[in-house]
Amino acid sequence: MRLAHWAVNAPLRPLLIAVFTASFVLPAQAADLLTITRDALDNNAALASARAEYLSVEASRDVARSGLLPQINATGNVAHNQQYESQTSSRVGTGAGRVNGDFSSASDDRYNTVSLSLEATQALYDEVTRREVTQTERQIDQQVYLLAATEQQLLIDTASAYFDILRAHEILEARLAQERAIGRQLEQAGEQFEVGLIAITEVEEARATFDQSRADRIAAESNLQVAFEALEQLTGQRYASIEALGDSMPVGLPEPSSRDYWVEQALELNPQVLAQQAGIEVARTGVEIARAGGLPTLQAFGNYQYGDSDIDNTAGEYSSSQVGLSANLPIYTGGRTSASIRQGTYQLESSQYDFESQRRSSIQQVRSLYTQVSNDVETVEARQQAIVSNRSALEATRAGYEVGTRNIVDVLNAEQNLYNAIANYAEARYDYVVNLLSLRQQAGRLDVEAIEEVNAWLTGDEVNFILPENGGDDRYESALDIGAPPQPGS
């Protein structure tokens, strides 16, 4: 009876994760998809970085525009000056009054000076700076699309992580049920072997199948734990439980059910496509800036200068002022202008190819996702029917086993087929949801409202996550701690 005792108790060994027992339900209300999505929008580090990058590019417009506005500079100088001068000369006399000897003189002057200058300029014609302002405006347009793309990517990543948890939860349920069922088969096989009804080979077959089911359960536990941690990385929050997806969720073709419609939406609304299109205008403006490098510039200027000194112990001051126009025409810059034009032209060409590549990629992804969603609709129905068929097959196999027309291997295979069908059904349901949201993302139509629609499919039932035992220390907690976000401006 030792074999039977081991088989019964193996599924009862401590699990790292408990997902169904009511005793593990925490008092806090389970988080739904919409709540977690809002947490991600508020706390995700990648999105916060993208928002800061947008604000940085927006500020660069004022930096570029400043070159077209008046420039006023003041310079002041206060100095103490000291000058020392020494001269020596030789003199030779003739006649009765001849004197031979050297003559020397020295001076040591100390005085103070004060000077002040004020200069103002105003650009009247500066095509380079004007086009630089235009380029920053195009860059802002591009950054708006890139920020939108980052937000949509966060939405799909959060939804995928959320449903990966539910997917792993349902698969774990199936693997636990499979382990229990095969454990019972192993127990029965041990009892039948001990009374001489079956051979030892059937016991070994049952044990091998049980060991495999146990390995599948352990892998499912690990997948659930990893899925919870992936969600934490996106939101910066830890969730003890989330809401489950209802069995009555609608499964149908995307609306409108036209692949060409979704392709057109992607070309019009996909932020990645629009960002690459805006990048063409940024590069085109760069060529215009290079060409403007050979044009003249014209500016108005005015300056005032004042000085005061007490040199030679005499107070004195002076002042001057000037108003006029200043023009500059680059005649030859060592080939810089023509080289800059070539450089900008190649960058424009590169951006055009990038846009075409993104356009083709988006079209291909939309077509593939539409096909996948369409197939998912049929797959969900087929997987659901497969559960019914495999359950009937298992019942028939068990009946045949009882009358001796089937052996235990047939029963074990039928049980594995049933629980694989249950796991495959869970995979199909969540593939449908994630692919549907991915289609909306590629079409540029994934937003919080789309998340709200899917959130309505949740039932309110909780899927719980219990952290593993950590031996009384906080090493596991420390490993999961992603740290506080940075404070802007610090």
C-alpha cells in the first residue's frame, strides 16, 4: 500500500502558488483590467520617459525661435592698471665740458579704468534660423505620434500581461486537475497490481504519466508567477488578485468585418506610420536649412560704449554710440554648404525608405492579425467542442477499461487528451482577446475606451497570487522591488 499512499499525497505537497482556495483570498478587492491600465499610464517608466522627451522637443522650438528675436548683451569691466617703464642711455661729452657717464629714467604709473558696453541686435533676414524653427515644429509633430505609439504599446503590453496571468491560471487549474486524476489512476493501478489483477508494466506506465503531469503542473505554476511579475514591471504596482474573464465573452469577427477597412485605418491612424511620415518632413526641412546656408543674413544693430579712467591722476571719461545694419554673405565656406546639402538629401532619402518600410510592415501586420482573429473565432469554437469530445472519449475508454477491452495506457492517454483540450481552449480564448486588441493597435484605434470594452467581459471572480515561502527573510521581496520612480527635476 506504500505506492498508493504516495500517489494520493503527491498532489497535496506545498505549492508555490495557490489560485483557487478560498482561504487564500485577500481582503483587498481584485483589480480589473481598466484599473491596472490606468496604473500603467500613471506609473510606467517608459511612458514617462516618452512624455519627457516630447516636452524636451517642444522646448527646442523656443530655443530655435530665440534666434529671430532681439538679442541684448551688456558687458562691464572694472580694472586697476599698473605700468612700469625704465630707460637708460649713455652720454659722451667733448671739449672742456666733456662728461662721461650714463643717464637713466623710470616711471611707475597706477590708475583705474571703468568700461561699459551695451549692444542690441535684431535679425531682419536669417533664412537658416527661420527654417530651423520650421524643422523643430515638424519634430514636435513627429514626437506627438511617437508618444501616441508608446502609449498604445503600453496598453497592449498591459493587456497582454493581464491575460497572460489569466491564461496561466486556467492552464494551472487544468494541470492540477490532471495531476489529481492521474494520481488516482496510479493509486488504483497500485492496488490492482497488489491483488494480481494487472501487470507491473501498467503500474510503471501510470507512474510515468503521473510524473509527466506533475512536471506540467510545476511549469504552469512557474508561468503564473512570472506572469504576475511581468505585470508589476509595467505598472510599478503589486497586485494580490485580478478579475477573471467570463465564459460568456463575445467571440466574433472584428467590426467592420473587412480586412481592407482595417488596412486603410492603419495607413491613416497608425502612429508609427504617421511618425515616419512626419520624419520625411523633418528631413526635407534639413535639406532646406543646408541650402539656406549659402544665403545672406541681415540684422540691425545698435551699441553704446562708456569708459572712465584716472590715468596720470587726471579724471577722464568717454562714450560712443552706433546704430546701423549689418549684412553677411558667405562666398566660400570650404565646400561646407554643398556637402551639407548632399548630407541632408541622403537623410531625406533614408527617411522616405523608413516610411515605406513602416507602411509595408503595418499593412502586413494588420492583414496577419485580421486573419488570426478570424481564425481564432473558429478555433475557440473548435477547442470548446474538443473538450466535449475528449470528455466523451474518456468516459468510453474508462467503460472499456472496466470490461477489459481497454488497458490503463488508453485511459491515461484519454485523460491527458481531455486536460490538454481544456488547456488549449484557454489558450484559444486569450489568443483571441490579445489578437483583437493587437489588431486595434496596428490600426491606430487602441485607446482606453477599447480597454473598457474588454474590461466589461470580466466577471469579478478573483484570481489570487500568493508569494512563495522565503525562509523568514526579505530576499524575495527585495528581488521584486523595482524601486521608486525618479522625481522630475531632481
